[in-house]
Amino acid sequence: MNYVYLFAAIICEVIATSALKAAEGFTRLGPSVIVILGYGLAFYCLSLTLRTIPVGIAYALWSGIGIVLIALAGWVFYRQPLDGPAILGMALIVAGVLVINLFSRTAGH
């Protein structure tokens, strides 16, 4: 269940960060509300995750997966291009997340 909370935290953070651009410096109400609620829910879910998953592992997974998802959201919703080095870097991040989950004894499995 803790990884469900972590996944929920990641998704909420990605939604909030994607809405942050649309909020235009908190001058647009709708996206600003999404940002505030999304980050609040993300941190709440992360706090539930930290009951059993070590903070370093949880944060590594959250930030690594979040980076990739935010880059993809920017590409899809804001037409922000991803070049070869960006894609390679994200592939390395995904590889790191996989190594942590598959081989680390500290991952809380």
C-alpha cells in the first residue's frame, strides 16, 4: 500500500507542477487552485509513504519518476521539445529508479 501512496504523491505532484505553468504566476484562479491542492495532496501522500519506505528511497523514486513525467507533460501539453540528450538523461534516470527498486535492500520491500 505504501507504494500506492508514493505513486499517488508522484501523480499529484506532476499535475500540480504542470498546472504551475498554466497558473501564470498565480494570476489565474483555476490553475492556481490545482497547484495548491495538488502539492498539498502530494506531500500528504508522501508523508504516508514515509511510514515504512526510507526517506532517501522514497524521494529518489518520487523525483526520478516525477522528472520523466513532467518532461513528458511539457512535451504533450506545452509542446516543449525533448532532444536526444534529454531523452538519454531521462532513460538513465529510469534505469536508476529500476536499480533502486530491483536491487536495493533498503527500498522497503
